[in-house]
Amino acid sequence: MAKAGGGAFGASSLGNVLSFVIWIAEFGTKAILLPPRITRLGYAALCMSVICLLLMVGGCAGPRRAAGPRQDAPRLIAVMASYGPELAASEALLLGTNQPVSVTEINGVTFKQFRFEGHDLLLFPSGMSMVNAAMTTQLALDRFPISHVLFTGIAGGINPACRLGDVVIPAKWFHHSEAVYVNPKPEGSGYVLPTYFKPFCENFGFMFPDQVTAVRAGMKEPARQEYFAVDPGLLAAARRAMNTMPPLTYDGHRAEVRVGGNGITGPVFMDNREYRQWAFRVWKADCLDMESTAIAQVCWANQKPFLIVRSLSDLAGGQDGVNPVDTTEGPTSVHAAIVLREIVRAMK
């Protein structure tokens, strides 16, 4: 397990030594038989010399820092998935029956490092929904020497042109649940909006979409971000991967793989037809999920290239009857993992 590190001589150890030296200075002349030529003042000066030596040798002038990625370690491509079926599909296709190079557990999250066709990969679960995904992404970036972040999983399709089993690789990721919730006007026509807020798109009843405020190195202050863009180099790799992509079929039809377009994320399992239709009108997105934009924002803040692959397991409420995700999550997770495998192969 990775642990926080520091110098060989920590701050608590220094405190203990200092306390001991001060005790010696106070009572040493009483407890120890000293030659007459060493006075109490001289003994105190000797103690101060010892303290200075400890400071120089122990390297304790500054605060301890948590252990970060080793600079000499191989650069890793992070491969994330949110939960069981998604993670199992990626592990089966990328690791198979091979043993990982290393397995590290941090805060209950298991990280498996292994080689795949010349690439060093780090496979781990993001956890479900936005907070878990953001937290785990930042944890991985803090602890491992990650060069790129990839995610594979399932999502709800909201583009009427898409079908179950299709795979989408959006170029832009938006928040759909960053919003202002307001009261209706007393007369019933419209809504009472706070003075600071200026609507920029169609609302869904009392819900008015807003944009997140974010900051990263090089910015003087936080700024509103409409979306978070996928790395162009990884999008190019995704397009190259189309040349080697094996045929994907689902429920008797050929599944399509789309590179580009938009995706949206919120901490909601969306299964509502009217919201689905509205979300497509506003963002023209192919899919809706619960983790991607959180991961995208963390990668943006850390200036790490990322790319997210989603296979459509359901229609986010566009279906008739019960949402089929319980039966579709397995095969559609495999579709997403196959596409991600080919993208890894296409990465230079």
C-alpha cells in the first residue's frame, strides 16, 4: 500500500529530540558529573550546537509533504471504469489471465498496473457518480505518474439517431445538473430568477442550466467553463482505431462507433422521456451519464489529456416500459472495452 512519505528524520522525531536536549540543558548539570571547566552556560551552548546539527542533517527545516509519483517510474495510462460490469470487461480484454505487475490499495481503491502491447496501464474503479469519480481521479493523479486518462463504461443514449449497443466518444463534456432551481412567479407566468443569473439556454421547468466555475494553474481566478474538451491527440487515436475496429453487433444489428460530438453528466440516473428530449435540444449530446464530466474537469484542472468511451446500455427514459439496463449492462460494457482496447493500440 502506498503511504505518505518524508525525510528520514520527521517533525515529530525532531520535537522529541529537542525536548530531550532542553531537559538535559535544564537538569544535566545536576544529574551528570561534569568537569569543573564546563559551566552551565557552556553546556547550554553545546546543546544548541547539537540542535543546529540535527536541523542540518535531518532536513527538517520545512514541512513534510505527502508522497507523490516517483519521477523515475514509467508513465502510466490510467484506465478507469465506474463499477463491476464495466471494470470486468476492461480487465478481461486488457489483462486477461496475466498477472499484474503490481497491485496497490489506497483508501479502499485497488489499482492494478500491467503491460499491454507495449503500454503501461493502470486499471482501477472510479466509483459510481460524480463525487466518487472526481475523488478517485485526483487520488490516482496524486499517487501515480499518469500521462493519460481513459475511461470506459456505459451510458444512456439521448440522441434519437443512436441505438442500444452503439459506442460514442464525445469531444466535449458538459454538466447538465449544474443549475439554478427557482420559484414560479405569483401570477404563474415565468419564474423568479436571482439577479446575478442570466439564462443562456432553454430551462426545464423550474430548472435553469448553469455553468461550473473552475480554476487551474496559469489562471488568476476561477472562470466559468461551458464544457471540458477531450485531448485532440487522443481523439486522433480514436479515429485511427476505427481502421482496426472489429465489427460490433447488438440485438441483431450492427453497432456504430461515433467519434466527436457532445456528452453530458449529472449525479442522476436519468430515466425520464421529457428530460431526455429537453437535454438533447439543449446540448445536442449523444449520451448522458453519471461520471464523465467530473473526470473531465479533474483532468482539465491537472492539465492531463483524457478520453472517455461510452456504450449505450439504455435510452435514458426513451424506451417503453422498464429501463433494460440490468440486462444490457454486460454486453454493452464489452462493446466499450473493445473500442478502448483498439484506441490504446492506436496510441503513439
